[in-house]
Amino acid sequence: MAYTVQDEKRLRKLIARNRPNPDFPKPEDFDVTEDDVDEYLYRMNPQRDILQEQKKQLTVMGLMVIVPIGIASLFLDYVPALLVGGIVGVAACLCYHFVSRNMQRRTLQRLEESGVAEYIDAVLSRDPENKPADNI
């Protein structure tokens, strides 16, 4: 489930306000830490994640294409060598893309397998302002 910035703020307020309450869900009961909750909310926030990751990937991929061409142009003077440098750069970009996507998937899978989602659902179910969306 993707959480918006408003959900994140509401969740943090609920936790801060009800932390001393003994009946309130504790992260330890779900075998998670506050850092796990922070990372989960960060990874599950689509607006934040998409913009930052796209900017980072485009920068890295651009450098991965330009650097091999620059290196090839330093040592070789003919056009086929520059094409080889471009092909090497594009291949490096594809490898980087697949490796980074795989790492993101593994991170999300690890977070989903932990008890963080259950903890967040338990906290949000205790929210008196939690309104069901079926009254639209």
C-alpha cells in the first residue's frame, strides 16, 4: 500500500501522541524498529520516491554513456571507436538499470515481509479520525 505525505504525518502524530498509552501498538510487538517504519514510509511514498529516483537514474545513466565515449575519444581517433564507446555506455546503463530495479524490488519485498505494514495498520486503526473511503 502506498502512503501519502498526509498519511505519514497522521501516523507520526498518532505514534507521538499515544506512545505512553499501554494499549497502543508498540513496534516491538511486531518485531520492527522505528527505523524500519521510517524506511517503509519513505519507500512507500510514491511522490517522493519517483522524483528522486528518476533524477538520480538519469544523471548516472547520462554519465555512463558520456564517460566511455570520452575515454574512447582520448585514445582512438576514428569513428568506429566512438561507436564502440557509445555501445559500451548504453550496455553499462542497461546493467545499472536492471541492477538498481532488482535492488529496489528486494528492499520493498524485505519491507513487506517484515511486520511494518501490520504495525502501521494497527496504529492507523486506532485513529479516531480514520474515516472509511466507502462513503464517497
